[in-house]
Amino acid sequence: MEGQLALELVRITEEAALESARWTGRGDKHSADGAATSAMRLHFDTVAMDGVVVIGEGEMDEAPMLYIGEQIGNRRGPKMDVAVDPLEGTETVANGLNNALSVIAAAPRGSLLHAPDIYMHKLAVGPALTGKLSLNDPIEVTLRKASEHLGKALSDMTVSILDRERHSEMISVLRKSGVRIKLLSHGDVMGAIETCTDSEVDLYVAPEGRRKGCWPLPP
């Protein structure tokens, strides 16, 4: 991606974050999200690219802007796929807490998954595990493979996962495996990013939805 375009996208996330910050601690997550979305959509019009939203605020009949399939940019630049989350952590902002994010991911047209607006199984890892694991494996196999490639005992590994009732079965399996668990109150994107930083997190998992080709949940 051209350096100038990357800087423009960073500027847009800054604008979205600043607008949503006006709603910090006000207990209104919908207004916080709306402020971020409006700011992001407005500033996309100034960017020199021919973009299409592939992951956004929902389908066209569900979202007034930044919906899946919406064209963004001024159409005078490279053709791009764009995934957005104007405010990842709406409740975080509403409750006056830290670590909410405004997120944009962009890549040349055809590079990003055109994902429907549904929960899906997710797995995030750092550079040492890139290409080494598969969503088709049961989580026990995934942990064993990760342990072997990292040269770490399971008891020395840390897996992060959102603390949700729908994840209770997976959390139970993780506990039985002996790994450390970092339960996240919010922050799906940050949970994934942590695996690529100097944090202690080795894997981020999200056992959401039931689709062919994804992790089978325990019976």
C-alpha cells in the first residue's frame, strides 16, 4: 500500500476515535458508535482510492453508511478492499473504560475476505505460528501444534478469549489443557493484535458460530 494512503487511513481512524470520545462515560454506546461511523464515512470521501467495504457495519438494509458493498473514496486511486470497525468497544467507551479502538484494514481489491455479518470461528497468532495452524483442527490439536512450534509447554502458553457465556465450553476445554487463559471483557481486535506484540499471549481464539470447516465445539 502506498505510504500516503496508509497515512490517510490513520487520519480517518483518529477522526473517528476523537468523535466517539465525546461520548466517553455517558452510558450511550449507540451514540458513541454513531459518532465514530459518521466521522469515518465523511472523511473517506477525501481519500484517493476506489474502495469497497467488504466488512462493515452490516448489510445495506441494516446500516445507513459503511455497509457491506458500499463504495468509498474519491474513485481516483487504487482499487481497494476495506474492512472497518469505526468503534470496536462501544460499551468500553460508554462505561468510561480504556482500550477501545477505531479500526480500518485495507488491501488491494480481491485480497480481503468478503465476510457476511455473522459470528465466525477465529484464530489469531504471531509470526512464529504463521501458516502452522488450521481452523479445521480441534482446539486440542491446535494447542499441541502451537506448543511444538513454539517450543513451549502447554502450561507456559497463554490463550486469550472473550469472556462470554457462549464461549463457556471452549474455556472449559482450554482449562483442561493446562494453558493460561486471559479473559477479555471487550476487545476482539485488540485480542488478536496482542498475539503479534511482545505480550504474553500466544493465541487468540473465538469459537463463534457453527459453520462447515470450522472448529467442532465439544459435544
